[in-house]
Amino acid sequence: MFNQLLAEEKGLKLGLAPQSVTGSYVAGSRISLKDSHKVAVVIAMAASASAVLNVKLEQHDAASGGNTQALAITNHYFHKVGSATEFTKVEVAVAEDIYDLVATVGNNTALVVFEINESDLDVADNFSHISVSVQGDATARIVSAVYVADVDQKPAYSVDL
């Protein structure tokens, strides 16, 4: 249906408010995959001279507290650097949970999209939530993250993610 709004089709949640990232990891919020089968983690970053920008993916068995473990995936991810109009696919050969984005996009303004499937989680141990954390170096870089969930229930804006 062409007249449906994106907010009715996809669940949206702020993963990490725009902020200056330096030093230790800054933890993003958690999002549940119980009512969705896939979540895109969209990272937006400003240009910076920083030499480090690591993104860490984690899985959790609760919305807060509980148990946490690395979410190592082999899913390809995508980036759009500077004024590029199309995304570039990045092949992942070995499961990773920490991604060095400076090695991929340099010091440029960029969008990076990771897709996480419900089947990527350790469901045998009841892991049902994911989160993203980012780490920089002494040179600040502005970074934010938004989760885009492919939810079952419609309208999507009414789903508690």
C-alpha cells in the first residue's frame, strides 16, 4: 500500500543520542527483537580527525540489567561516505562483534548500517535484546545511532521496543 507511513511500518528507536565520543565505550539503549525479526542499526557520524571509532554489538537477556554477551555476526554491512548517493556493501568473512569504522570510512562524515536478525541471537540462553556501543579516541567525534525494526504488529509506532 503506497499511502502507509514509514512510522506505521517500521519501529524506530533512538539507540544513541548525538554526542561527542571519546575514550571509553558509550553504551546505547537496548531494543527488543521479540516483536520483530530484524533490526537495522543506523550509525551516523560527523567528520573528525579521530583515529579510532569502534562500534560494539551486544546481546542481552533483559531490557535492563540481566546478562550481556558479545553479538558476533557475519552479516554484511553497508556504508555511505561523504556525499555518496549510494551505499557500499562491506563483506564480513569472520564473525565480529567490534567494528573499526575509521578503517572502513576514514575520517569522513558517514552513515553505516548493520542488520541483525533474530536468528543471530543466542535464543537458547534467552537473549532477546541488542544494543550498540561506540568508542573513540582523544579526538572527539559526534556519533548517533537509530534502530529501525521490522515489526510484526501494525501500526509500528505503537510497539514497545
